[in-house]
Amino acid sequence: MSLIAIALILPGLFFLIVAAIGMLRLPDVFARSHALSLTDSLGAFLVLAGLAIYQGFSVNMLKILVVLALIYILNPVISHATIRAALRSGLKPWVREQP
Amino acid sequence: MTFFFLFILMIILAILILVYLYRVVQGPTVFDRVLGLNGISTKAIILLVVIGTVYQRTDLFVDISTGYALLNLIEALAIAKFLEQRGSA
């Protein structure tokens, strides 16, 4: 049980760290939303799945799975709503300068 | 050994919250701050579940994290709707 949980948590932690680096280094709010919505959702999915397996089969595992499904559905919804508001309020996307 | 691993996981999650907090304070537009708050709340939910696993009270802390996730949804959608109706950022 414990080894399966650690084998799920370590890749999830890798995805969370990659999402944080992308949040620091990407140039625009439209580019940062990719790092946040895609990578962060997968990292949270893997870490919470590892913690749910570590609990064993009980009510707590079911509760952690409910939180996992909630994050996995709601995180892209929030990112989509924020980016749609940014686009409709007239923010221009970042483009590379042509030489 | 597993307790030590979960302790290291808590420390890494706290450092990631500091990274997102830099984006919230520094962000050039309002939408950067909203995205940073979304990232902070995701890390806080995971941190609450890990704390519950460490202290053997998962039933208590998972309920708090469910409430935190729903509150995060309401807050982010309300801010997005407000900024979309207001026009220019």
C-alpha cells in the first residue's frame, strides 16, 4: 500500500513543481494559464490519488476521492472563466517580436 | 519512514505556496493575481489532506478541504464575472 502511494505521489510532486516554475517564468497571463490549468490539475490528481490509496479501503478514501474529482473538474473551469474575462476585457496576447 | 516522507511533502508544498504568493503580489494584471490565488488554494487543499494523514484525523481535515474547494470556485467565478462586466482591466 505504502509503496504504491509513494510511487503515485512522486510524479505528482514533479508535476506540481513544473507548474510552479511555469507560473514564474512564462511571459503572459494567457501562457501562464496553461501551466496552471493543465499541469497543476494532473499533479493534484496524482498526489491525492496516492494519499487516497495510502488510507486503505475506508470512508476516508471515498472522501479524498470526492475532493479529487472536485479539484479535477473545477480547476479548468476557474481557469477558463478567468481567461475569458481577460480576453473580453481587451488584454492583448503576448507575441514574439519579429526581427 | 512514511512519516518522514509526508513531512518532506508538507515542506515542499509550503515552498510552492510561497512561489505562487510571489505571483499574486508581483503580477502585472488582475488576472495574474486571480490565477495565483487559484494555485494557492489548490496547494492548500492538498496540504490539508496531508496534514490530516500525518495527524491521523483525515475525516476532520478532508471536510475542511471540501469546503475550501467550493469556496474557491465561488470566489474565482465572482471575480471573473465582475471583471468581465466592468470592461477594461
